[in-house]
Amino acid sequence: MHKNEKNALEIVFVTGNEDKFREVREILATMGYEVIQNTNGYPELQEEDLEPIAAYGARWAAEKLGMTVIVDDSGLFINALNGFPGPYSAFVEKNLGNKRVLKIMEDENDRSAVFKSVIGYCEPGAEPLTFTGTVEGKIAFEERGAGGFGYDPIFDYDGMTFGELGDVEKNKVSHRRRALDKFLEWLDNEN
Ligand code: ITT
């Protein structure tokens, strides 16, 4: 990691997801870091937990690119569905979408769900580290709000969906924010 001409530390974030990139850039900008997107990608392990997926991806990308990187593996875990879609969140969002998820949830009384984000960090030749953030909410009965992305319009946090909250408010409480807070706490102690 190095400082740019504005004296901000640069962090390379390997992701093909523009929405994740925007959020991570906005959150870290407020803390004096500049985030550079790298879209080279990495193989995603099939695991039930997000931590090994993020750790493997971060190590793979750090070795491949020869530089220090972060990745973000995230997902929505719905309790009534035993954690589904969890690690399959990207696939389900793309192939089923929010309406079909709401349909599966139609007769469920237990609407509780957890958004989880795992930041994987790795330097070339070193062991990867992971930082996990979670936020609890409820699956709404219909899509609400045009902000955010993915499952945001159906994730109800204290009466408002993440789609209704919009980036600024979402970024104060989100799973991604909480994971990045842990990552930065560690990073600040290192430097
Ligand atoms: P990269 O692996 O390239 O970073 P991806 O979209 O494939 O991008 P994931 O495998 O981590 O990323 O999939 C996570 C999916 O979970 C994502 O595509 C969204 O559908 C959903 N998701 C994650 N964070 C979210 C958030 O903050 N709000 C809404 N949906 C989210």
C-alpha cells in the first residue's frame, strides 16, 4: 500500500461489482483512504461461510497481481430459509431477483435476516486476514426504495429498507461499514 500525491493511502479493491466499489470508496474516503478498483476477478470457493471465500480470493488476487489487495464477499442470510441465499446471494439476485425471494417468503412469519460482509485482506506472500461485519433486519413484504443495490429494497432496517435509506445513511450502519471499521482499526494499528 502506498500514498498518492494527495497523501492518501491507496487501497486496491478487487471486485467486479460497481455498487460495492462505490460504497467502499465512499466509506473509506471519509477516513482518508483512496480506493482503486481492480476488475481482474478471482475464483470463488463454494463454502457455506463467507470468510474462507474472502480469504482465498484475497490471497489468490494478491499473488496474481503482486500487490496488496482487499476483496469483499457478502450476502443475505434469511433465518426462515436456514441462511439462504447466503453464499449464493449473487447467483440468486441475478437469476431469481427480489420478487421471487419475496414469493418464497410469502407465508413466513419469521422475517429476520442478516446481511454479512467479509473483507479479505492480503499482502503478496503473506497469510490473508478477514474482517466480518453484520447487520440485522427483516425481509420486507414488498420492495421499497430506489437507493442501493441488490437486496437493499427488501431489507428492512428499523422500519426503512436500505433502498429507502440511500447510500449516506446505509453506509453509517451497514454490514460493509462494520466490516470496514474493523479492517481500519487493524490497519491503523499496523501503520
Ligand atoms: P465480486 O465478487 O466481484 O465482488 P459479486 O456481486 O459477485 O461481486 P458477491 O459474490 O459477494 O459479489 O455477491 C454478493 C451479492 O449479495 C451481491 O451481488 C448482491 O446481490 C448481494 N449484496 C451484497 N451486499 C449487498 C448490499 O449491501 N446490499 C444489497 N445486496 C447486497
